[in-house]
Amino acid sequence: MAENGEGLGTVPEHERILQEIESTDTACVGPTLRLPLECVCVVWHDFHVPPTCWSPEEGTAGSPQQLGDECTLRSVYDDQPNAHKKFMEKLDACIRNHDKEIEKMCNFHHQGFVDAITELLKVRTDAEKLKVQVTDTNRKFQDAGKEVIVQTEDIIRCRIQQRNITTVVEKLQLCLPVLEMYSKLKEQMSAKRYYSALKTMEQLENVYFPRVSQYRFCQLMIENLPKLREDIKEISMSDLKDFLESIRKHSDKIGETAMKQAQQQKTFSVALQKQNRVQFGKNIHFNDRIPEERNEVELKRAFEEEDENEEEVLTVQDLVDFSPVYRCLHIYSVLGDEETFENYYRKQRKKQARLVLQPQSNMHETVDGYRRYFTQIVGFFVVEDHILHVTQGLVTRAYTDELWNMALSKIIAVLRAHSSYCTDPDLVLELKNLIVLFADTLQGYGFPVNRLFDLLFEIRDQYNETLLKKWTGVFRDIFEEDNYSPIPIVNEEEYKVVISKFPFQDPDLEKQSFPKKFPMSQSVPHIYIQVKEFIYASLKFSESLHRSSTEIDDMLRKSTNLLLTRTLSSCLLNLIRKPHIGLTELVQIIINTTHLEQACRYLEDFITNITNISQETVHTTRLYGLSTFKGKVAQTACMSACQHLSTSLMQMLLDSELKQISMGAVQQFNLDVIQCELFASSEPVPGFQGDTLQLAFIDLRQLLDLFMVWDWSTYLADYGQPASKYLRVNPNTALTLLEKMKDTSKKNNIFAQFRKNDRDKQKLIETVVKQLRSLVNGMSQHT
């Protein structure tokens, strides 16, 4: 072995291969060595390893046949000579060594193996006896255990049943709460408690269904829940639609109640203000005091109405059931679709707002039309304000402000348009009161209403216009009924009656004995009373406008000035232009206007006592209107007098009863006209511009100048020309006067035919008469 080992020691690679064979798994020796088939078989045989890695029948990979085809030597078949032989010798030596070691091991354990066999032979008899005894014992145990087996099987069966029952009970206990909750859900749906039903669904889905999700009935319930949710959404939306329709129908009632409550809140304060005004009125001039009895009655009525209204105070919740909105909002919130609900609600309410803001075409005819319009709008926004405060997010302040601004613009446009048709001041006043109440009501709910009060100032101007028109008729009736004579009084009672109507103070008249006369006519106290009534009427509109006393005082004075300067002045001017008004009436009118002008300070005191604003205030407006009457009326009277005088003088010349007129008479007549012209040029009444008053005698002047200078050639040549010197001389007038002068020359001067100048003049007159007749005839034919 040593020699072989020394002989093979020259090939260390063979040693490595042998070590690899010894340490490698026996199933992989072939791949490791890649030896020829016979070498592998030798290795398997010598190392006592069965060829388990292949099957001769199957011929699979790793079989000797396949290995024989593929196996080639590595280092064994190197270029060294006799390498294979040397490896085989080395392999044989290694095998012999292993055989010797196996033999030694067997020799070492052989005696022990023999002893063990001997012992086994000794216990064979005992083992047989033991086997018989065990068999007999087993038989006895089998016989004895048959009854136990039967009982045990019964126990097992009972235990199984008990276990099944326990399992069923546990499962039923697990399912019963689900069934109970589902039954509760059905009851809630039947009772229309949809919000609670949704909460129950959430509990079923989150708590109960996961416990029994493996059962078929649970799956059916789960599949049914979405349908129930959709049913709830449809039902709640239907309820919401009914609610919206209900509040649309009852918005006027809601608004009426809200406006009534707002009126109640301010009744007491207004009543106190009236009471204070009554107390203050006791201290003013006896002719200008406010009707105390009327205000006391109104104050008492206000307190009585307040007591009656306090007994039953309804709120918007009393008139409207908001539960559909709450339910629908909660339902959609639970369903996670709150935004859809909010958008739908706001969209529908905006549509309703447009309908509410649309007025009736004849709204301006009666105050009830305006009242219905306002109550519907108030009802709409009261509901929105309630929704804003009791819900979270359904409507927001920004949304309501936007809606209100849109509505306010529409309201102002509607009121501005419809109020323009109102010609009755009482209707305008009622409209103003409705607007104020409307504004106060909505202001109480937090809506800005400044633009409404700005609109009231526009309507105030319209109200003043309607008042002025109404008082135009009042003044016209007063002037028609006046006799334009001083007021006669026969006793003290009649005297007191007059001074109670008009603040007249004249010590000289007081000293006179009865019967006596007031200098003014009956129209003066009537006009004074009506001016105060106008101030009362104007004051009614200024109340409740949230304006200061100074502003109210200024408004009253301005409107009163308009009444005096425009309405009363216009009525007076129309009066003095009437043909039946003569100089006597004109004189009385001037006297009347003088007394009305003097009464202006009493009217100022009257306004001061109403507004409690002193006349010494810097910005107080003065009543200046009456100061223009005596200028205007005097001018008109003077102009009318001059025109009347000129017309009378012209009619005197042309009078058909006046058959003849001499040149001397014409000269004297010319002197009279010159005196009239001198009067006109002396500015008897201030205010005339230039020679305006002298123009009243222009027709007479041009006619007399024509006859005085005997300038017929110029007249006839320039007739009809705009720049004619005798433009205002009518050919008919000149012809009539010339014929009267011609007849005078024929009858009064029998010797005129013997004087050449007289003959020439007579011929000239005849020639001019012919020409004038021809001119007149031409004018007649042209006409």
C-alpha cells in the first residue's frame, strides 16, 4: 500500500479526486468524476453504494448509459502517460484500506452480537408466555369494554349534540341583534323617522353586519340598504318640495306677522313721541296749536292695540313647520351629499325670490297691492334668516346678502316705476308708511336698508308734487268762492272766529265798534288754514324716516316755500288774469297778499313748534315765498290796469255811437295818452324791465302818431313790413277813425271848399280812405 501510495504520490490530483469521492454524496459521484461507465460501476460497487440515481428501464439522465456517453476524464486522462492506470491502482489501494477497516470493526463487535443472540434465545419462552397472557388480558378487556364503548359512544354523541346546540345558540345570539336592528330599521322607515333610520343603517354596516357577513340573509340585507337610502333621499326631497311650496303660499302671512311685530315694537315709542309733541304744542300760539284731542285719541288707541297684540305674539316657527328642512339637511349630511342638497335649496329659493319680486301690473292702484308685495318679500327673507341661524351651512350670510342686494335693486326699480303712477297723496303717504315698516322689519333681521330710505327721499319729492297739485285745486276753489270784499263782522263772536283761523292783529280795528270789517277777504283765513294743513300733510311723510329734527324742519320749510312760491303764486296769477277780475278785485287781492305775507312769520313759528328747531339756527330755511306775491301781484295788477285803460281808450275812439271826431279832439286825446305813458314810465310798481309797462299803450301811441303827423304815405308804403314805424296800426282801425274825421270836415266847415288847404286836405283824406278801403278789401279777399 505504501509502495502504491508512493507510486501514485506523484499525481496529487488523483489524491484530491479520491478525497472528493469520499466526501461527496454517493448519488453524485458520477458527475463529480465524469468517469467511464465501468469506472463508475466499480466505484459504486467498491464503496458499497447502490446505483439509486438511475433506472435501467427508464434510461433517465444520470443512468450508466447516458453517463457512458458523456463521461470523460478530467485530470485522469491528462497528458501524463499511464494516468488512468495509476488512478485505478490508487483507487484499488484505497478500497483495500476501507475493506480492512470494515473487517476490523466487524471483528470488534462480533462477540457482542453473539451474546445478544444468546440472550434473545433465552427470553423466547418467556416472551411466548407473555404473549399468551397479554392476548388473554386483551380479550378480557375487550369483553369488559364493550358496554363502556357503547356508553362512551352515547356520551360522545351527546357531547357532539351539546356542542352543536352551543354553536347554534352562539350563532343565533350573534344574529339576533342584527335581526333586531333590521326590524328597528323597518319600523323607523314606516314611522318616517328617516334620520334615525340612516343612523341605524350606519350601525348595521359598521357594527352588526361584519359579525354575520358569512350568512346569506346578511348579504340580502346589505344589498337592500342602498335602495333604502335612495328611498329616503327621494322621500326627504319630496318633503322639501312640499315645504318650499308651502312657504311660497304662506310667505305673505309670514311677512304680515313679522311686519306686525315690528310695528308693535315701535308703537310705544311713537306713542310717546306723539304725547311729547302734544305737551309741547300746548305752549305754542293759540292759533297754531296741534289738535290735541286727536293726538290723545291716537295715543290711547296705540296703547290699546299694544295691549291686544301682546296677548298673542306669533313667531315664524308658529306659522311654518321647518322640520322637513332639518330632516332633509340631516339626511343628506349623513349620506355625504350635503352639497347637492344645499345647491338645490338655494336654486329653488332664488327662483321663488324672482317670483316674489315680480309685482302685479295694477299694484299701484291700491295700497293693498303694495302691502301684498311687501309682505311676500318680508316673508321670504324672514324664512331665509331663520334658516341661516338654525342650520349650519345650508345658507350663509354671504348668500343672503347677495340675495338681498339682488332683491333690493329689483324692489327699488319696481317701487320707483309704480310709485310714479300714483297721483293721490294719501296713497303715496300709505306707500311711504309701508316702505318704512318694510325697511324697519328687515332691518330688525340684519338686512341693510339704507337704499330704501334713499328711495323714500325720491318718493318724498313725488309726494310733495302730488300735494302741490291737490292744494292747487284747494286754492282754486277758495278763490272761486271768495267775493273779494272785506270780511264784515257784527259781534264779538264773529270776530273771535276770524282771528282763531287767521293770526290778525290790529289795535285800531280792535278799538272800533261793531259792526266793522277786516281788511282782507274771506279767502285769506281759508288759505292760511290750508297752508297749515299742507304742513301737517308734509310732516306726515317726514315722520319715521330716521332723520334729525333739523332735516325735518328743513324739508317742511322747503316744501312750504314751494307751496307759496309755485302753487299759491300760480293760482293768484291765474286768478288776476281772469276777465271778470277788475281793478276793485285786484286791489283786494293785493291787500290779501299783503296780509298773507305778514302771516309768514306765524307759519315759521308753527313749523318751529312742530320740529322744535329754533329760527335762530344758522341753517334754518326762511319762508320767502310770500314776499314775492306783492311784487308779482302788483305788477300784474298794474299791467292789467294799463292794458285795461289802453283798451278802453281805444274802444272810446272806435265806439259806433261816436259818429264824428275832430282833429282837436284827437290832439286832446293824445295829451291824455301822454299822461298815461308818463305814469307807465314813472315805474309805479318796481320790478318791470325797461319800457314793459309802456308797451300797454303802444297800439294807441302808433295810431295817434299817424294822425298827428299825418304820415299816411309812410304807413301805406311800409305796411306789412317788420320794420314799419306803424306796425301795430290796424287798417280797419285807421279807416274807421279817418272816416269819422272826414265826416266832421264836411259838416262843420261849409267854407272849407273855398280854402285851398282845406280842399287839399279833404282830397287827401278821401284818397287815403280809398287806399285804406282797397287795403282792407285786399286783406278780406286774402283771408
